[in-house]
Amino acid sequence: MTPVAVSDAGPLIHLAEIDSIELLSTFDTLLVPETVYEEVDVGGVPDGVADLSYELVEADESRVRTEELDAGECAAIAVAKERGVVLLTDDLAARETASDAGVEVRGSIGVIALGYSRGLLDRDEAASRMRALQRETSLFVTEAVVERGIQMLDEQ
């Protein structure tokens, strides 16, 4: 069984930028807080989001308030904590806040690795998409993080 996940804007945007948004379908249920959808909508909903199966959910982002995070990140963490589901985020501060709250976190690289483990991608395609996240998207990710993601593929 693949877990339920809640996404903030990052993975929706970054996976769409490399034509990999379909990998979010690896989750049995994908939750998107309304606040996150509104954030994504401001820049234009990425291609492929309409083809995803996801559930828009309400969230009380005031339950997770920190100056380092925006409302969408707070909403996604609140949903993840409340429902005990995986948080999808590429934001370091959001990852740290969620981890401190006991929430399991995956980023876009982790979503690609999950797609590989489920047989949706072969190793070379998964590695190529991880590298594309660094080269072709608005996501800031270091070479070391990409290489660690590729190493995770080899360990599966």
C-alpha cells in the first residue's frame, strides 16, 4: 500500500516543470490544501494537475505558525500532522518544522524515488529526472542532494 500524502506547492510546481507530475499518482490519496491550490493558481495551475486525482481539503494553517513558512506550507503541515500522513515539500524550513512535529516528509526527489520503487520508472529515467530537477526547474537543490537521491535508487 502506498501512503496518503499532502502536498504543498513545491512538488506540484517542480514535478510539473519536468513533466513528471503523474508520479504524484503513486500515492493512494493525494491531499491538497485549498490554500496551496490558491498559491499554485496565482502562477497558473501547472499542466498535468487537472489530470491528477487529488482531494482539496480545508486546513487550519494557524495551528502551525512560524515566520519562516508561508500559509500553504503551514496548511500542508497542519493537514499532515492532523491526519498522520506524509508531507510532500521541497522547502527546507517546512521539512524541518514537519520533522520536528513527527511528520514523515518527502520532497520531489523522494517522489521520483517512489515512482522508481513502484516500477513506474527505470533507474536511468529516475536518475535523469532527479538531475532535471536541479537543472531545469525553479527548485534549488544541490548536486550532493541529487547524488544522494540517485544513491537511494541503487539501495532499493
